[in-house]
Amino acid sequence: MKLRGMDYFQVLIDHHIKKHGGSTHQARIFLLLDGLVSEEEVRSIVQADPAIRWICSLRLEFTKPIPYARIRPQAGTGHLPVSSIVLGDGESWESILDSEHTDLRSGSPVCLQLIHFPEDRTGMLFTFNHILFDYQGIEQFLNGFTGGLPRPVIGEYPRTTGIRSRISEFFQAIGYAFRKGGRSIFSLRPGVLPTFPVQTNYLTTSWTDEEFILYQSCLNRRGLELQESIYLLAVSAMVIYHQFGTDLSRDKKMLFQLPSSTRTRKKNSGLLFNALSFFYFNLHPDQMYDLDEVIRQLSHDLKEQIRGGLPRAFLTFSDIYKVIPFPIYSWMLGLPSGGQLGSFNISILGQTFSGMSRFMGKPLLDVANFPSNTIQPGLTLVFYSFRGEFRMTTSWVRDMFDREEQMNFHRELKKGLSGQHVIFKDLK
């Protein structure tokens, strides 16, 4: 199967991470169930569903003599790697986040860790390789454990654009990168090398009902009910700037990425592959003291990029790599960029499994999202809700920030999103 667009570009990211000691570009979902789930129960579901088995059989390989990346099913029956541990009273399970990973070249693109808690509850930690799965694909795959995959595995690709359009879009993306992605982009810490360890720390905070009402009132007051992502992005940018900015970085502009899925939820929308695009938002230091001005700039950038077709141009840009031999573009990715083009990444997942009350026949008590973080300077921020509870999860490159800084960032971000004044203060 030929990889396309962003799917192919993920191969670069995966290679770069592993080259510097990471464990692939991946995302994780943690499900907490009321009741015990055994490895045998999971394997019986996988065995009964040919679509799940087929997905688990997929592997990344390279052609010869010139290596180009392809995805092909491995011979034989697909196997979902499943392992389990039993926790004692007071034991924490989060250390598993460092040990469980997927590798498309040697193993299944998804694996599962069962965590048995003392109160006859089971945690199911699914780890997905991001080359194949975006969030929508993850959600669809997990639906297969409750009654069969509701979508076709491979969906219809958009119609291929002509050569002249491809060339135009390619240089449009290149031009944007040179204009917006210079060395003046804001950094959280000076002098961080691109070979910094890529293990991550996570922190999640939840909102009370009262705090969420304040947040919604801020959206309504500014008329942003249908542009919630703009408000989340604006406040997050200001809090990051004022909480983590240094004297050296405060005179620099900031560049944010906002992932957006190019797939639809129509009947012919397939489970695979990862159909992500990105919007890029550029903020100048002079704007970072006025929330209304930041919102205005983000709204302007969003409309301008949609009108100019920039998200599609970046997909075309990544698609061009299909004609470049792997050793060349993998070398290009290793050049010292420090993550300057995409300084920070923010995702808005919306309602997580909003209609699901049971999983594998057991009551579903909780869901947690753990995003991948692989880009310097090391901050990915995810917003999502589970059964009406609004949550924020941050993913940090390990040792980039200490625990006090992370906790303070969450507190100030919650205050800013609730309409309270953002504290303009350096953390020493």
C-alpha cells in the first residue's frame, strides 16, 4: 500500500525520534473498566474480527535497491500484542507509559497493556503508532471491540491534483516556511539541542462544573461558540508566553500548530491512514498583552490560510517526499532546526467516546488521552471532554520543565480560560 501525504511524512518523524533515543511517534488511550478483563478475552475478540487482525498485521518496509517506504501486511494471522500487570495498593501505573511502544518495522502498529487494579477494575492502555492512526482512526479502531469496525479500513483518497497544481502548492508551503519559520521564533528555553531526550512527562487537570460554566461564559461573551479552538489557542499562547518566556525570547514571535483532520465521518471515510493537516498561527510579541488582539490575529490567520489553501499545500509538500529516497529525506530531517517551525502544538479532541458507556461488556468508568510529544522545545497541549468533564493534558519533553512549572502552567491556563487575568510573571 502506498503511503500518501501526511502518512508518508510520519515515517520521517518516526525515524528522527528513534535516531535520538525515542520510542516512535505514538498516541495512547487509557480506558478504565469496572471489572476484570483477561488476555484471553482480548485475543478472542481479535481472533473473531478479520479487520482488527489485518490492521495488526501491517508493517513498514522499504523497497530495493532504492528504499521507498511502503505499508504491507505481514504473512500469517495478525497478532495484537497483549501483556498484563497486577498493581498493589498505592502503586502507580504511569511508568508503563515509558515502557510500552509500537514499531511498525518489527511489530504491530497497536499494542495493549492490561493493568489490574485492587478493586477488581481493569485499565486498558492502548498504544497506537501515529503513522497509521490519527485520533479519529483510534476511536474507530476501539469501536471494533464493542461490535465490529463501523468504517471501511481503507477509505477513498482525494482526487490527485495535476502536476502544475502540485508544483504551485509545494512552493507555497516552502514559501510559508521561509517567511514564518525563521530563527526569530519564540523558544521556551535557550540553547536546547535537537538531540534532547524525547521521553515525556504528562500532566492532566480537570475542571469543576463551576469553572466550566465560567469558561463557556467567556466563549459566549466573545461570540466564539463555533470557534472554540481559537479561544483555547489564544489564551494558551498568552499563558505560555508570559509564564515560560525568558528575557532572551520575549522579543521573538511565536508559531503554533493546530492539527486538523482532512477526513470526514461519511460512510466511505476509512479507518486508515492518518489524514492530518495543520494550520499555522504566527503571533508577534506586541500582541501578547491583549487577548482580543490575539484572537483577532488567529481568526485572520485561519481565514487567510483556508482561502489560500495552505493546509492542502502542506499535505502536497509532505506528499512530494514519496519521490525522494529514504536516506536523503531522513538526513534532511536530522538537520539542526530546534523545532522552530512548529514551536508548540495544540489539539482539541472534543468529546472523547461520548456515546460509549460500556467496553468489552464492562462499564466504562474513565478515559484518558496521552499525546505523543516529539518536537522541541517540548510542549503539546490537548483539550478534551469525557462525559461533560473538561480536561487539559500537557505532554512535556522530560527535564524540560520541573514539576512546579508544569503545575503552575495548568493553574494559570485554567484561570485565563475562565476569564481571570493572566499573570505576567517569569518563573525563576
